[in-house]
Amino acid sequence: MIVKPYSEVPAENVETAGAEKVTIRWLLGKGSPAPNFYLRLIEVQPGGHSPYHAHPAEHEIFILEGHGRINAKGKSHPVGPGTFALVEPNEEHQFENTGSTTLKFLCLVPIER
Amino acid sequence: MIVKPYSEVPAENVETAGAEKVTIRWLLGKGSPAPNFYLRLIEVQPGGHSPYHAHPAEHEIFILEGHGRINAKGKSHPVGPGTFALVEPNEEHQFENTGSTTLKFLCLVPIER
């Protein structure tokens, strides 16, 4: 069993093209015994955003703090604390902070085999 | 894409033997297009707890609000907002609210195939 405060896991800069002011903490990632899916905590600073992109793996999302939107094909969804989301496989998406505080959310992905 | 406040998903009583004052919201569950794992939000009222049990599926946990502990074989782990946990397959565990407010956490499980 692993039990730990998320703050003990370092935040790494996301260097992917199209990402601005985004960090990621791999709470349960490659080095962990998680057998099926990874738990990550993502922080987007005011004015920042993730890339607008799509990929074969889904995301399951839960917003912890802050305000922003998930931009999708032809639609933009406002999000705030307590919003959850499913980004389906191959669906275009972008997370954007539209507020004045950090947008903080959990983002889970399946382990690729 | 699904984007929704968790409060729109009804809280169901957990009737399992050994569960006291526990409700569950299946945010992304059986009826959803989630392809690999389910997202559930669990609330335990003060004095309540989940069963002390084990099962082949792991749990990935993130504490949103409240205080309590995860009881495991020979050990008890205090938890509060921002604590994450991995309960490994077949590991004995119990979630217990030791505080005076609702213990609220996300609990993810793989889809059984």
C-alpha cells in the first residue's frame, strides 16, 4: 500500500509543444506498482494551457481547484472544482486556465501495453 | 466527451456488510463509455467506515475533503485532503472517518473483463 501527500511528489514542467505554464506530478506512474492506470496531478497557471491534441488513450479528469475550460471540437466546456470529465479515445481536447488562480486537476490514463 | 459536476450524479447507499454511513457516486461507471477504469466518489459520514476486506482489483484513491485513516494489515495510515493512495490487488483495507466532517474521496477501479 502506498499512502502519501501529493505535495511530496515533485511537479515536472510539461515541455510538449503547445503546452504553456503546465506542470505534472506522476502520483502513481511508471515506477509504481499501479497495475492498470496511472494517476497524475496537473497544474496549469493563469493564462496557461495544455496542447490542443488527440491520442488513442482516454483521460478521466477531476477538477480539484481553479477555473478554466476544456476545449473540444466545436465546443468549449467550462470547469471548476468538482467537475469531472471523460475525454474519449482520439477525441481532440485542450485544458485551459481562464481564472486568476492555479487550475489543478487529476488526470488518469490507462497503462499502455 | 462528458463534462459534468459530480453533484449531478446521485449518491447511493453502500449496503455491503461491514459498511456504515457510506455512499457512492458512480461518476464514470457501467453505463458510461469509460473504456478501462471506473471513477467513483465515495462519502463516509463521521463515525462511518467501509468494510475491512480484500479483492483482486486495486484501488487508486485521492482524498478530497475530511480526515480519516486507511486501515491495513498491521498498520493504520492517517489521510486528509491531498493524500493519494494505491491499495494493491488482494490487499486488506478499510476507509474510516475519524473526523467531524464528511470524508470524501475518489476511488478508481479497473473494469473487470
